[in-house]
Amino acid sequence: MTAATLGSQRFRVLLAGVFSQILCVGIARFAYTPLLPVMQQQTWMGDADGGWLAALNYAGYMLGAVLAATIRSLYIKDLLFRCGLILAVLTTAGMALTEHFWVWAGLRFLAGLSSSGSMLLASGLILHWLMQHRQRGELGIHFAGLGIGMVVVSVAVEMMLQLSFSWQTQWWGFSLLGAALLVPAWYWLPRPEKQGGAAHTANSQPAMPPTRTFMRWMLAAYFCAGYGYVISATFLVAIVEREPLLAGMGNWTFALAGLAAAPAVMLWDLVARRVGYLGALIIAMCIQVVGIVLPAITANAAAVLLSAVLYGGTFLGCVSLVLTMAGRLYPSSPARLMGQMTLAYGVAQICAPALTGMLAEASGNYSLGLWLAGGFVALGAVLLACLRRVDQTAQRLDAAAKAAVYA
């Protein structure tokens, strides 16, 4: 394969990941966020109900994380990834067919399962392909699709609201868009190659199994990051729309968060090369704390928009950095550690929306939920700072990230 051909194929592989992220995460997961206020206005749904549906979505995501952690065969992972693409379209369309809570709950659960396919299985397959073909093993471009997906769904909901589309019609519109995205996501990601040849290159790279200390502290820190991430991811539009001075800005605020997230993942790759993976994670989480709690401090429009930028510019960087770390530790089977990390992230995402929804229904606002989320992320940053100083695996990872400057 010539350098030009390899470069072209690399671009298509990364774009397949981007389109899968827009479909499985942007539409199947994040369309719910800007549509939540619309569904609350046009249906029976309350704050607690919205929180429980979000929690069930993340329960599906967590099941996907368990599958990603336990399945070893690349061929099965590839099959499940493609099933996830189809499931994302079907569950999106299904949301328009009913107002029954338990049917919605099942659909949100399955949508979460499909989103784990794009986040974990596709990440592992793409990282495996890159390392097979001696390409730099960074997932920043792949994860940019999640930020782009946030922008797409926010702008689409705003445009459909201007056309007075009902909540059902908007779900149908997203399902049609998802069907179009499925085609390049399916065909541009190559099927896994048989062992031998280029594949041997990836499998010959030694694993760097993490210490027990690293795993315990890292899982705890990533749980804290997941708690902070999910509150804004689920309720940001509803939080903004509840403020009289900000009414009508919810979808644009969410779009701004996605716009900040799309390039941020690549910027955090660069930061990691300078200060190491854990150093970059600590910086990102400290910035994210500010982004999360700002709406609880003030309803000033400029502050809320800054909050969206800080949140969007950090949450996806954290995910990308952690999953790239997993690829460094287990080059031949990155999904093994990706699944364990995402399991910790997912547990927080099940607890947090349900608790925050109930707190909001009881108090009439989301302020307590935001402060609680900010506190968890701050705790996670402290855990990582301690881990970075005492653990051998953390020091090896930081050295590997910095070595990429010269790669």
C-alpha cells in the first residue's frame, strides 16, 4: 500500500468513526437533551421522569461497556458495532411511536447500548487499524464526531421548532438523518484483517498492565468524571430554558458546547504530549468544574455561554484521553481496559441523572445537582493528582505521551 493510498484509507476510517459517533451518540443519545424540554411541554413527562429515562439510557451504555470488556474476538466486536448502527436508527424512530413510559425506557436503554458500540467498539477497532498500519494511535478526530453530533442535533431541533414540528416529527427527522449516516459509517470502516502481515505489528507490541493501585484510583476518578459529565449532558438545555432571561437559548447553548468539544479532543492530545495523560486529565477536570457550576452561580447569559464552552471543551477530552490510555496499556486489545473504565463512568451516569431529576423536582431548580456534580469532578482531579505522584503505571503513561512529541 502506497503512502498516498494509506493516507486516503486512514482518512476514510477516521470519518467512519466520526459518522458513527454522530449517529450512535449525537442522535441516538444526545438528541434527547434538546428534545427533553419539548417533550416536557407536549407530553406528560416531568423532571423525575426525564432523569429516569436518562439513567436507563446509561444503563444500556454500561451493559455495552461490559460486553466490550469481555469480548476478545475482533470479528465479534465488528459484528456488534454494525448491529449498534442499525439499533441506533431503530430506537430513534421508535421514540416517535409511543408516549408509554416503559416503552420509552426500553428504547432509551437500547439506544445506550448502541452508543457504547460507537464509543468503545468502534474506538477499539479504529485504534487497532491505526496501530496495524503504523499510524499514530490517537483518537481525537474520531471523538470529534461526538461534538459535531451535539451541534447537529441542537441546530436541527432549533430549526424544527421554528417550523412548529411536534416532538414526534422531530424524532422521525432524526431517524432519517441517522439512516443516511449509517451508510458511510458501515462501509468505510474495514472488516478486521486476519492475523499475519500488518496485523502482527499491532499484536507484537507489548502490553503494559496497570498496577492495582492505578486501577483502583483511576476507576474512582473516572466515576467522578462520569458524574460531572452526565448532568450537563442531560439537563443543560432544560437548565438554560428554565431561566427567564435565557429562554430560547437552550439549544444554541448545547450547540456551543458541541462546537467547543469537536476540536478540543485534538487539542487535548497535544496537551497530553506536553504534560502527560494524567496531567492533561487533571487540567481538563479542573476547568470542567468551573463549567459545571457556573449556571448555579449566575443566570448571566455570558457566564452561561462560557459554561457551555468550558464544559464542551473538556468532557470529551477526558473521555478521549482515558480511552487512548487504554490503547497504550493494551495495544492488541484496547477495548479490554476501555470497557472497565467505561463501566465506572457508566455507573455514575446511571445514578446521577435520576438523583438530579428528583432533586430538581423537589426544589424547583437544578442548582443543587450542579454543585454536587462539580464537587465530584473536583474530587476526581484530586485523586488523579495523588495517583500521578505515587504510581509507576501513571509515570510510564506520562512518559509515553510525551515521547509522542518526537514520533
